[in-house]
Amino acid sequence: MTYNVLFLCTGNSARSIFAEAILSKIAGDRFRAFSAGSHPRGQVSPYALEVLQRLGHDTSNSRSKSWGEFASPNAPSLDFVITLCDSLANEDCPAWPGQPLTAIWAIADPAATAGTSEDIAWAFAQTYQLLNNRIALFASLKMSGLDRISLQQKVSDIQKPP
């Protein structure tokens, strides 16, 4: 079975873009990854693209898009919706068809980092690494054999430090 996973953040320019690329690369045979934002910036951060390209990810289809694309009747049926920032927890999210499992994996937005270009690049690299670790845990979950409540708990627990 292939599971559809939507990663959300506010601007859809870094965190959710990273998550979509990472899951597609490490478990694209079992998951279809998507990303979107509540207030998309309209372009992917050049720092995010640089990190992804340097690490061998295909960025040809990376684009900043609204979560509205995934709440429409023609959208793919979602199995998981994972929010990557705390601020979205307070927003009115769309009603996701099919009642996907949801989780919040709060991660600071590297695009909000101030400082030198080296400081900003470091923040993007750290965010990528944190997401890579969490997504590797997510991709390793045994989906079959778990009831919905147990699976929900395991996906939510990925946010917690080991």
C-alpha cells in the first residue's frame, strides 16, 4: 500500500519542501509526499534548494503552494497530515477529506533566521537534518497491524526527543 502524506508549514518555502523531498527519496516506494503552506510565499527558498540539490534531491518539481490544493475534491486522498510549525495549530485548517491521521512536529522556520549568509545556511542545514531524522523514524513505522489510535500516537511521538 502507498500512503499519501501532506507536510504543512506556513510559507511552504523550506520545512515542508524539505520534508516532501526527504520522504520521497527515502521511502518513495511506500509514500507519496506532498507539501503546502497556509500562506505560501510563492517561491522555494534558494537556501532550501541549495541544501536539497547538494544532497542529491530532485528539485525540478519543488514549488510553493497553498494547502487549498489538497482540500479540493480532486486532491489526492490523504492518509497523514503533518504540521511542521506551532503557528498552524492555531489556524483554521481545511477539513481534510478521509480523516487522515495528523501530527504536529514543531520546527523553527530557518527562513526566519537573521544574520550572515553562513548563519542562515547553517539554520537550513540543521532544519534539514532534524527533518531527515524524524522522517526516517516515520518511514520505519510498521503501518500494518497497528490500530488507528496506536498509529496516531506513534506518529505524534516522533516529535518527542528519544
